[in-house]
Amino acid sequence: MPTAAQLPQIRNDLVRLCSTDLIGMVISHHVLAGGDMDLPQPECDAAKFGDAMEGYQQRLRNLADMATLFHVSAEMTAVADAARRTMPGYRLHPEDLPAERGLIVFDAVIGRFDLDGDLDAMSDYDRRLAIEHRERQLAVAPAAVIAAMWGPALTRNGEPGVLVVTWTDSSDLVAYREKEGSKPEALTALRAFGALAYHDETVLPFGDIFDEEGPDRPIRNESLGTLIATWLLMGQPITSSRPEPLPRQTRRALQRANLPVPEVRVVKLRQPKHPHPEAEQGAGRTYTKRWVVRGHWRNQWYPSRNDHRPIYIPTHIKGPDGAQLIVSEKVYDWSR
């Protein structure tokens, strides 16, 4: 998986990729294969398709160039994935985003696509693709989503929201193309564009409820659900998001190339200094046993936004120190 120190190069690779015709061809194939590309302007006719692709390509290039960089540790990714599975319906707000424009790379996979995958956990595009290829018994390249890029956008109805572009581990695509017998020059071109390959995109409108009702709700999508959970967790005390100095070799290489040295923020699970409030004894209560309280969300009212915001309560032990630990027949061992 890419490290935090590699993010400046990954961002530069994305800017370079979005400056070539390759990304235009990839997106065009995505649209022609049934992808629902939420351009900020109304859907155009065939005669203007090329102009739309060029405009969207420029949009992605600018977004990559201006993105704040984030790297999420494997432990934090696991927490976000677990939180995604129980996240309640929620209305996304602009202030939930850790930056107006960002590129976030995870230290673990946040969503997979292959023909044997769970259809309910796929995006609308991936679901249609998987069903078609299953019925026709065709092969399709697997994809492991490890990154996302976002920025301001409007839906086709003109509603304000955030454009989210998901990126996969390009090594999976290269390995698949090599297995399928692609020409060496094609494989070389794919490798030259770095660690990420384009996967999918959508516009998430602010104020819409993301829940599990209906097959196309974003929260059913593994990668988008984990991304939204990560955004929410980054604004809570259980996480830390701090700039991490880049290695000297990386800084020197950027300076020699006359490129700015960007700030990379590393998102980690914060080590608690005190027991979680729910782990303490309640007023007037005396506990003689300890037990595991599994991670769950609690809706907290925010008067400033006139709405609730989910707060994640991570898995913790409740009860007095040293007391007998009561467990069910399932034992969950989470070692930091």
C-alpha cells in the first residue's frame, strides 16, 4: 500500500495522468459501458461528448493539483469500515469534509469489485457491470479501491454537493492485463501512471440522507460508505489528523524538480488517555463485572446546524478494573 511519504508523488502522478488522453479514454469507456457520470452541467448530446470529456478531464486535473493530502492508517481504516456497517441515515453537510478539496489514500482496501462480490456493496455502475458479465460469463478486471478524491460540485439538478472520484490499486489492473496477454508497451504505459487507476465517481448532494433504503444509496457502496464514515470520524476525539514531515529524500527530490513540498496529514486512531465515558460507572450504580460494549453510533443534536450528527462510540470494556470479564460465545480480540 502507498505510504504517507509517497502521497506527493501520487498526487503528481494523478495530475500527469489527468493531463493525458488516457484518462479521457478511460472515462469515455466508463460512460459508454453504462457509468453514471455526474457532470456539473446537464448531460450533453453525442456531438458535444468530446468537449464534455475534455472539460471533465481538466476538472480532475485541477482537483488533483489543489487537493489537501491525507493518509489513513490501516487501524483507522478498519475502524471506519466497522463504523460504516452500522452507520445510521445521515444528511451530509459541507462542514463534515476535512477539506474543501482533498485526496485521501488508505493503508487498506476500502472496497473491492470482482464478479463474485456482494452486489449490494457495489456502486450502481459496478453492479450493472457484474450482473452483465455474470450472465454472459465474461471476465472483468478486479478492482481494489484504496483512495478517493473530492471537491465542490453540483448535481444534474443543480443541487450543491461534493464530487467523489474513487481510485483503485493499479497493480491489480496491471496484473490482470498481463495475465490476459496485453502487449508489453501497454503494460509499461499503465505502470508509468503510478499507484492509482480510475474506478468510479459520483456527486453526493448535501442534505440528502445516505442510508440503506434502495439499491443505489451510497452507503451500500463499501468504498463510499467507508469514506463518509472516515470524514465523520476525523471530526471526533477518537482520531488524530496531524501533518507528518516528509522524509528528507522526498523533500529534496521535490525541491530539485521545482515543485512545492506539500503538507501530508496522517489520520490515526487516537490512543485514549482515560477510560471512555461509557466505561465508567453510572451515578448510583455499582458494577461487579466487566463486559464488552461493541462499537455503535449515537445521534447528537447540533443546534448550529439544526440537525443531528452521528458520533461513533468505539468498542470498549465497561465495568470496574480487575472485575471478571463476561464474554459471549464469540470472542473479539482487537490488538492495537
